[in-house]
Amino acid sequence: MVLLRHGHTQWNKERRYLGSSDLPLLPEEREKLAARKELPELIGEFWRVYCSDLLRCRETLEAVAPSLADRAVYDSRLRETSFGEWEGCTYEQLCDNPLYRSWIDDPAAVTPPAGEAWTAFTARLEQFLATLLQEAGESETPAVHRPDPQRESGQPGSQAAVLQGQEPQKLRVLIVTHGGVIRRLLAETQPGLTFRTAAAPPPGTAVAVQLQHTPTRT
């Protein structure tokens, strides 16, 4: 499982909370990502490609691997959590707020005003993982997406090759998403990690981890 974090936006640059707000990448960030050589984690074949449907993630995937963007599944379950009324605020603007301090100490117990509850955030990511593992378990001859340097136009999801004889639990999945989502997915799948101890890669970079699937035996 390759987890790719979106590149910098204006709010990232200004260190503002950015959750469900749909901001684009900085123009210079898009150029930097597109000009950079392919990330090592993106070399090779992918069984599935998933991407948050928010603009900054879509633009990141289009910049670093345009052929994969044609084939991706854009899934709202991979969105960053909503910070509600705290969206666009900096730490300095919020640090004297008692509710904010309580949320920093225990995000599972406190919800930002008009924001997304921790239980809702974790539930949708658990649902995404369950769907992913179910599809892997059911797939016998899965479609494999290959980065194509000679990109051709086509409808999303219309271009795929079939890899015969590949066991689903050994296939690679690319997920383009947000820092908080990556931390939560790492905590869900990597023994010994929690949301607090899991570290997301820097913006515009990726981390590869093992996600072992054991098919249910009847």
C-alpha cells in the first residue's frame, strides 16, 4: 500500500488548518511535482489506484502520475477530516481557546464546532479499508494499472491491463490522500502505531507499507 500525500496549498504554506475546504495546489507546487522525476514508490504496477476527490489530491496525482489519474477511483471517504469553524485558522489564532486545547489533548472526545466527529472520521476510513480488503479477497484476475509515460486520453477507469496468476494480497495499491488520513490508515494497519505516533510523509511524497490480507476460509 503506497500512501501519497498531496502537495502544498496556500493554507499549508501559511500553516492553517485545512480539512474539507477544497483548495488547489500552489501553482509553483504543481510545476515542481510535474518536473520532478517519478517517485520511487510509484515505479511499477498498481492493482488499484484510489484518490481523495478533493482538488489538491487530484492535482497531485495528475502532476506526478498523469496516466494513473486517468484510472483512479475518486473516493470521498479519503477526504481529510473537517475542522468546521476552525478551517483556515492558525494555531496562534486558536491556542487560547479552551475547546481547542481540549481537542488537541483528546480529539476522540472533542469535536471542532461544526466539524467532523472523530467517530465519523475513523468509521469512514475503516469502511474504506474493509471495502479494499473485500475487493482484494474476491479478485482472482485483478486489473493492474501501469504508469504510462506516453499518456493517451481516455475515460477514467477505461484503461487497465490484467495480470494473470497474481495473488490479491501481494498486489500494490496507491492511495492519494491527506496527512491526517495517512496517519489514521497507518494506525489502523501497522502494529504498534497510534494516530499520535504515526507520521505522515512530507507534502508531495509517499510512504509504502505492507497491508496483509488473509482470505476468509470456509
